[in-house]
Amino acid sequence: MIHELRIYRCVPGRLPALLNRFQTITLKIWERHGIRQAGFWTTVIGESNLDLHYLLEWESLAERDAKWAAFQADPEWIEKRAQTEADGPIVANVSNAILQPTGFSSVK
């Protein structure tokens, strides 16, 4: 099992729109594609309160590549993303890292 940590830095004032899009649109599409989330977090104390952090669980990099590509090409996702960004972009930038647990990690 590997995890992908993704951090979305929102355009100022747009974090509520991103949270709403995940809750009402993205998670349903992910479910259809078999994408598994391990948790979502916003920043209370830290570098920026414009950030959304989340973890995805993958069996392998091959699974990640296939499922992520299918999600990105999903016509419903493309349409809904465009609709939610009609008033302008939501996300200023995205960073991600693929994480592998250590032998002593409580999360495997």
C-alpha cells in the first residue's frame, strides 16, 4: 500500500468552493473510479489557511496511474469542474508526494 499526499493551495476566498466541490461532486466520481481517500484536512495553525491536504490510498503506482487517468478524462468531472470554475479558478497550485510506509508505521 502506498499513499499519495496532495496539497491544494486555493485562490484567496475560494477554499469553501473547493470543499463544496469535493463533498458534492468529486468524491462521488472517485467512488465510481475506485479511488480511495484516507482523509482530508484543512489548516488551522500553519503556513497557510488556504490549503486543503488529503491522502489517497493506492495498491501500486500502476493502480494510481490507471485510476487517476480515468478520473481526469471522465466527462462528468470535466463538465462539473468547468461549472465550478465559471467564476474563476479555485486552486492556485497543487503539490503531491507518493509516500511509502516505514516498517514501524502504524499505517501500512
